Amino acid sequence: MISEMLTLSSGDAHVRRERELGFTSVTSAPSSSSSSSSSECVCVFEGERGTMEGGNVQKTSPLPRELTRVFSSYNKNSALLKKNLKETSSFFREMRQNYSNVCTPGDLEQGQLGCVSIPRLDEEFLHGVVSSAPYILVLGQDCPARYQLLNFLLGEKLLPLGSDLGATCGPGGRACKRRKLCFTHGRQTRLSLALPGQYELVHQLAANCSRWDTVPLQDLEIQDECEDPAHRLAELEITLHQSLLQETRIMVVPCAGVQPIKEALEDCMQNTIPIILYALSQDSVSPDQAAELLKVHDLLPFPICFVRVPSIPGIPASQGESGALQKQLFSLGFLQDGHGNCSCGAPSQTQHGPSGKPHSVLGESLDRLHRLLVHFTRQVFTSQLVEAANRLNALHCSCLDLFINQVGTRTGTTAEP
């Protein structure tokens, strides 16, 4: 049973390596470990590093707490499914070897021997599921919308909003200079610049020079005077001691003016099961934003949870604006026809499409997002695990039928009347 799966140990996925001051502009692979600060490291030095220094556990609001449970359950289930698949493959190899040693080619038809193997397409799908890590992707119409949603997910005002955020993103995000953000787990709060999946860059960040409550705007933006291509392409990796980040990673995708959507999602296109969130702060979707959403769907064929956030933080949108937005998303094909959500935010009916797959949903406000997002996330994970378990079960049944038929044939020829 999927519900009986064992715990998949998580924890820090990276190991921090020593770096030498002034050796090169690029250091070893990025990490999120809790190693103590070093006097030889430019990025991390001795001294105060903000109000969240020292590995203090942050207060957990209901949404991150419930999401942590859902992600933890998925990781446990995926771990046992992976173990089951490994044992099945090993058993099939052993069984085929035994048959080849004791049976002549005429004893078994090739079709029966074919039951003692995993078809290539099924094998690729199963390995794809059990090897995929859950990932939260935060997209949106602009940086203020994305940052509001990220703060709500983590239950704290980590990213600046309003006047603290500086200049607007401009039409199509072409005037934006804010980097892609990647949130990972670690025992201590730490900020660093890193090339995705490659190297951590030696760079002195403002957050590491003084105490802070929200991430300094200077660290979020690509500075105009920066001419190093590596620094301009680097993402800001933020390490936090958050329970949700023990089970998953979170990426905040930048505006198209900073990085095209295909390049931004490149790290999430393989070996991930994404929970895609799209923050909407305006009462309509522009043609450029609709085109971007279509690209996202082509790159990552998973449902999207649209989330309505206030255009001005703290002032919720009116029902009329949300209703018009819902109609537009439906007309563009991003939402399916349905009865919407109940007043508490939970889906009023099972949010599945004709194929049984979960489809995209719209959360009309942050206040009522809790139940909708938890339900949406659970459905995305359940859909993947159930399909994988069904395919594996079909293979087991085919193999079992082979045994039953062979035993029945032999006993039928030797049994006494």
C-alpha cells in the first residue's frame, strides 16, 4: 500500500567546500550546509548576519505546516515505490535467468517470457517518477506578485514589498533587474550567488554585512555596473531553516527581461515533479503573459494553481475583478469549466479533468488559499504515484498469471482423476 511507505531521509543536499580568498572569481559547488563562517571566505564572514542567524527555527503558519506534511508524505511514498521497483527489476532478472537455465526454447513462448520484464515505456515512466524530486515553482505577472506569494508560502515577510521593492518591472518585465531566487534548507540562514547546478561565486552580499529583516534589495538586483557574465546569470540562493524546505526546494522565476522563461525553467524540466504557482495581481492577463503561460505548459505539462494576490499588499481584490479574471482564464483554456471553490477556499468538487488528471485551479485570495493549495498539491502527487503504482501492479499481475498458468498446466497433466 502506498500509505505504508517508509520515511525517505531528507536533510541538507549539498556539502560546503573550503574556498580560498582571491584564488578565482568562482569557487566550488553551491551548498546549503551549516558550516561555520570562515575568515577565508568572501561570501560568509565572522559577524552579525541578520535577525535570523544562529539556526533559529521560524514560526510555522498553517499553510507551510500543511504543505510540509503533504510533501513529506509524497517523499515517503516515492521512496517505497522506488524500493518496490528496484526489487521487481531484480526479481525479474533472476527469474529470467532461472528460466533460461532449466527450460528449452520450446518450453515457453516468447510472449510469456516477455511478461518477466518491464516494457521500455513503463520502465522509463516508473524511473522518471521515483527519481523525480518535488519542486515549488513561483511564477507571476511581476515581482511584487511573486514576492507576495512567496512570503505567504513561507509564513514570513522575507522578500521586500511595496516601496521597499524599488522600481516596477515595466511592460513585459523588460525593465526588471531582479534575479532568479532559489530557496533551500540549511541549519543557518545564508545568502549566496551561484550558477545553477555549477558553482558558487565569490561575492560580498549586503545581507552578510549587516542585520536584516527582509532580503536587501541590493542582493536581489543585478547591479548596472556588473559586467561579469557569470554574476549577471547567477541566481540568489537563500538557505533557511524551514521545515518545508527540508522536503522540497522553491524557485521564484524572474521576469522575462532578466531571463527567458525556457532558460529559467531549464533546471526543472528533468527529474522534478513541479507544483506550479502563478501569482496574479492584475484583473486580466496580457497577451505576453498568456503566451508565457503556454510556454510553461509546453515545457512542464502539469496543472497550474493560479493565485490572486492584491495589487496593493494588504488590500484584497474585489469579487468582480476575480470573476472577470476567472472568465478570461477559462476562455484562454487555462481553467476547466466547473463550479469553482466554496467560500472557505476548498474545491467544491473533485478537480479532475476528463482523463482523471488534476487540472488547473484559481485561488481567489491569499486568505482562502490554504485549503485549495493543499488539496491541489496532494492531487498532483497522488496522480503521479497512483499511475506509477498501477503500472507496477499490472506487471506483477502479468508475472503472477504466468506462474498460475504454468502450475495449472503441469498439475493438469500429472494429477490423478
